[in-house]
Amino acid sequence: MYAWRVGLLVLVCALVWGIASAHTHHLHNAQKEREADGARSPRDHGHYVDGEHNTDFDHEAILGSAKDAEEYDQLPVSESKRRLEILLLKMDRNNDKLIERTELHSWILRSFRMLSEEESSERMDEVDEDEDGYVTWSEYISETYGITEPDDQQLLEKEDQAEEQRLLSEDRQLFNAADKNIDGRLDDKEFLAFTHPEEHPDMLPVVLQQALDEKDTNSDGVIDFQEYIGDKGKEQDREWLLTEKDKFDQEHDKDGDGILDRNEILAWVVPTNEDIAEDEVDHLFGAADDDGDDLLSFLEVLDHHDVFVGSEATDYGDHLHNLDRFEDEL
């Protein structure tokens, strides 16, 4: 009986800790996160995980900050709604007390830019070892790859380290491209371009060339289907090949000429926040437009505050569900 109570106490403590940390946000280097086909992971890659909806994405899309989203998870409902209404006043550009699709779309794009800045700032704090407000190449490879001595880099030259070699080479190219004043170090704005090159037009030529270096095996400046699937295609079954061929033809090969030109390659490897924001607008309108007039009144948004920003009650309710499930299993 004592052992059972100890076990229950441990579980309850774990659940209480979970309440305080239920909102999780995983920082990442944008240039390293890739989809299975080699494209950079889009901003919404964590919106649905194994078919399960992740509300953290919605909250961050409105608040523009993972830290603020965590704070909202601890707020009483009344305070969460009060702060949300202040945001709605800013979101409502024409002051008609209604949120139009275009207003929400613009707001979400703003949030995405703020999230990138927040991610980059946090990453910079990790990498800037001497805390001088700049990141040097040696600081970056020390923190990212564990390379602190010249001899360390030779460890990456072994045959079984091909992927690490490629990532190191790509990082160096992006670092040099972001270093606009060529002083060998990145300030906060340059570091933002380095960590999120897909969001900076002047970095896109480097991203394109890296895609060509990786995929364009015959060096003709375009990518055909065989290059698109790469060596991995040799190991796959017919169903996988047909699925990828359909994706290649229908999603990427816009002009239907059987190859991906430079613009089509960029459209494939660099996700557009415009489309992601549009999808999020559709999602939020579907959740909150109760009267179906294709407008969101302040009242509709506040009635569905848990969809937009969350609160302590929302988080706690999820936890009670977990406790009920635990009791059922007992």
C-alpha cells in the first residue's frame, strides 16, 4: 500500500510539473531542419504531430513569442481575455471591432517574424561564448559541432562523417553570406539571416546553390525527378515512387516540363510564410467564426480565447483529463 502511495505521489508531482511546463517550444537552427525530401521545414511543421493538433502553434502565431505563450498558459481566464482584447485592438487596423481575414493574415506574418527573432536571439545567447554581442565562426562551430581545436575538424573528414561535412560546409557558406561587412563575426541582425536564411531574400541565392550542389548530379542547373528522389529512391517500393512522382508533378513542377528550374527549386526547398499564414487564418476562422459571416467579432475571439492564446484554465482542464484517464486505468 505504501509503495502504491509513493508511486501515486511521484505521478502527481510529475503532473504538477507538467502544468508548469505544458507549453513547450523547441528551438532549432532553421537551416538544419529538413523534410524527408530535403526541403527546409516550414514554420508550421509542428502544428500537427502524428495527426494530433498542437495548440502551441496557434498561440505563438497570435502572440509572436514562445515565452509569452508560456506565460499565457499560467494566466487566469479573465486576465488572458483582457490581454487578448488589447491585442485585438491592435490587430483591427480599420477600427471596426471586427477582424477580417487580411488583418489576421498580416498579424500572423508579423508574429512569424517576431518568432524568428526570438529564436535567433536565444540561439545567439547560447553561441556567443564571450558575450560581446557578436558570434564568430570559431564560437559557432565550438558550440554546434564541438570543434575547439584545429585537429578536431579532421575528425569530420572521415568517410563516415559525410553528412557532418556537408552541414559544416553549408553553415560556412551561410555564415559568410550573412557577414555583410566581412568582419568575420555576426551581429544580431546578421545572425538572424544566418539562422533563418529562408526569410531573407539576399540569402536565397546561397540556399538555391546548396540545393543544386546536393541534388543536381549532372550539373545542368535544373533538377529532374531522378535527382529529386536521389539515392533514397532506389530503396523504396512502387507506391512510394508513385506518391513522390505525383508530388513532383502536381506540387513542384509548375510549368509541367518535367524538370524543376531555379524558381521551382526555391519554391520547393524554401517554404513560404505567406501560405502558412493563410492556412492558419483558415484554421482560426474555422474554430471561431460562429455565425459564419467570414468575420471575427471581438466577442467570438474572446469566447474562443483558448484557441488563440490559451490560459491557466485551459491548461488545467487538459491536466484533469489526464488525471481522469489515470484513474480509469487503475
